[in-house]
Amino acid sequence: MKERVLEGINPERVFYYFEEISKIPRPSYNEKAISDYLVEFAKSHGFDYWQDESFNVIIVREASVGYENEEPIILQGHMDMVCEKTASCETDPEKDGVFIETDGQWISARETTLGGDDGIAVAYALAILEDEALKTPRLEFVCTVSEETGMEGANAIDLSVLKGRRIINIDSENEGELLAGCAGGGRFNAELPVESVDCDGDDIEVSISGLAGGHSGTEIHKGRGNAIRLMVRLMRRLSQESEINIVDFNGGDKDNAIPRSACALLRVNSSDKARFFEIAQKEISNIKKEYELVDPDLDISLNEKSSSGKAINTEDTRKIIRLLLSLPNGVIRMSDHIDNLVETSLNLGKVRFNDNKVTITYSLRSSVTAAYEALRENMRFMAEGYQASVSIHGEYPAWEYRMDSPLRDLVCKVYHDQTGKDMRIGTIHAGLECGIFAGKNSEFDIVSLGPDILDIHTPDERANIASVARVYELVREVISHKGMDDVQA
């Protein structure tokens, strides 16, 4: 009997480490355990390492014999993951880790996100660092925390110990595509104070679930339903026909994940209840028809609950609905320079009601700094117009395309030699730590790549085994190459 789910699957050491780190819960802001695991790895192999107060880790393997005069290479990834799970999942990835499954072609996790974003980078790096047969220049593995929540780790890390100037970021999910630029962005929070009062009526719970969700950068243009927006749309329609009061309202989990579910508890006058259900069912039917192709598993349910406690007063209920309808969501502008690339967008990722306030969280993105700043200030202007307080967190710069890149040229050459195909070079409408590193040192030559990983940030996330193997060989060949500056694109 196999001791590990991925035992015997090549590249075996990559999947060994991937399975090992999958056992360690590693949500953003809770990375000490995985950080300490990396430190113990470094100690056990006799590598120099640095672990800072944020739990970022740098591990260094000195150059192999014959590679002492070659330029050092930096391998880079992040140790945290987005922890999402299905409604029926009996485990919690934030506390229990994830449970790997495979069908022989893909690896996934049981009813949770897989953590291939960015566990694959960690597994690649550890397998490479331990491989004494692989001859390379000095290798510097930079592994950061809290990438998924605002790249706080990349912002905080001190890179002065690094000797390398060429960074291979392994945080992309499309084999054959080399990223050379990314959007900048930040997290937008608005807090709206509300008053709760005693009011009569019946409570009805409205639940939205089954949406596809996805990454708010790479999938924002696909037209998938946003559970919070759909809930507000439904509340707006109901409020037009009868007086409703919000008792509770929560939706989404991460600002950078398109919300797959939302739940609201609404109080309605007993005399209006029949009309409430009639209007709700009509609007639910309309919504399901609109989203039947992109979100075929969408489910919206209505359930009567025992009335108890206070509810948000009518005026503030309407204010919440109007604010959330007024603030934009989705694609704002497509790129004029790159076909099918989103330039500017935003994602309504979370709504929370507690302590007599409603907190609204967005992820804002743009590859054009001025466009991002304009969107941010427009959002601030609208939110403050409803007496909401605004705060901005985790801003990160765009990573601008570099015309001269010996590292990019080498990766493209090796890829062509291995596959006979030309590598696609592009930019992405998502934030990468590459932008922060480029801002820290203008000499850095950076590329981003990775194997095929589908539906990241959702419980449907899965990584292709054959692709993981091919990209691993690509990285190994690139870092063991001599004379990088002599490569002709």
C-alpha cells in the first residue's frame, strides 16, 4: 500500500514536497508553521537561510563546482494559499491542511482549494535545492508570506542578502506562457455605520450558492456571477415591492476571489410575506436564466426563520442596497494595446455585518497606474457620499514590460529546444510579487511561469501532472545553463 497519495508520480521529489506542505495549514497571516518547515529544510541540508519577523524565508545554495562564475539565480514563490471549501466540506483547510487526490492526470484536493497557487513553487524549489546532481550557479530561494491578501510579505522582505539579479517567479498557471508584466492594485475597504432597531415581521433567509467564482484577476472578464451583487440585486427588487429590513448580511470570503456564496436574513411585514415570495421567485428565475451557461449550478433558496433580535432600520437598509448598487464591479476597461487583456477592473469580494456596521471589501486592479488611482478615488468619492469611511490596504505596483531581458530570452530558447514551440510572452491582469521586487531594484530581470493549474482560488482547483513535470524540466534546464548573456532570442 502506498504511504502517500502521490507516491510514484514523477517528478517524485516535487510531488513528495507538495504533499508534505499540503499537510500544513497555510492561510495568509498564519504562515509560521510552513515558514518553520522551510527553515528546518534549510538546516537539515546545511544551507544558509534567513527568516524575518513576517516569516518570509530566504534559502541559499552555493554554486556547484564549475558554476562559481555564473550569475546567481533567484527562485521565487509564496508560501500562503487561498483556503476555500465547499459548503459540504467536513474539514477546514485553514486548520487541517488539504487532502490530496489524483485521477492519474490531475491532482486536486478533497472539496477544498488545492494550494497549487503557490505550493508548486515551493515544491519545485525544495526539490531543486536538495538535488546534488543538478549543477547550478548560486541559487537563492525567496519565499514570501501573505501574497494572497496584499503582498505584505514581498513589501516587507529585505532583499539585501541576495547576490542574484535574475528572478524566476513560479506563480503562473499556464504552461507555455511567459509573463513579463502584471497589473498593480490594492484592497479597498468601506465601512458604513448602521442603526439596528426593534421591528415586527417575519424573517426569511436568502441563500445564494453554487457559483463558479474564481480568481478576481484572471477570471473577472468571464461574466461569472458575483454572489454579493446578485443578493443586492434581489434585495433591491424586493424593496421596491415591500418594506424589508436587513437582519444579517454576509457574503464572500476573500477580496481577490469572486464570491461564490452569500446569505442574508431579511425581515418583512407579515402582510407582505406572500408578495415577497412571489417577487423573489420571479427574480430568482430571471437570474438563473441569465447565468445558466456560466453558472449552471447556481442555487438561490428562501427559508422562513424564527424572528428574533433587532434589524437594520429601513433607511439604512436602503442605503446599503443603494451603495452596493452604485459602486461598480467587474471589468472597467480592456487594454488598447494587448488583445483580450483586461486593463482595469474591480471585484466586490466580501460583505460583513457586525457591530452596527457593514464592511465592504473590494480588490482593485489596473496595469495603468493613473487608471488605478482614478478608480480608487472614484470609489472613495462614491462611498463617502453615503457616509461610509474608506481605507486602502496592500497597494502594489504594476510590473512594467522590460524590452531587454536576457533571462526571458533564455527561457524562450530552452522552451523551444524542448518542445519545438514558441513560448507566448504576455502580461496578466493579476497582481504578482514581481512588480514589488522590480520596484525594490531596477536591475532585477524577472520572468514568471508555471504549469497548468485550473480554477485557482476555488474548490475545483487542479494541477496537471504532466504539465508540472514539463515545467519542472524547463526550470532545471534554465538554471543549469551556462553563459546566459550569450543567448540570442
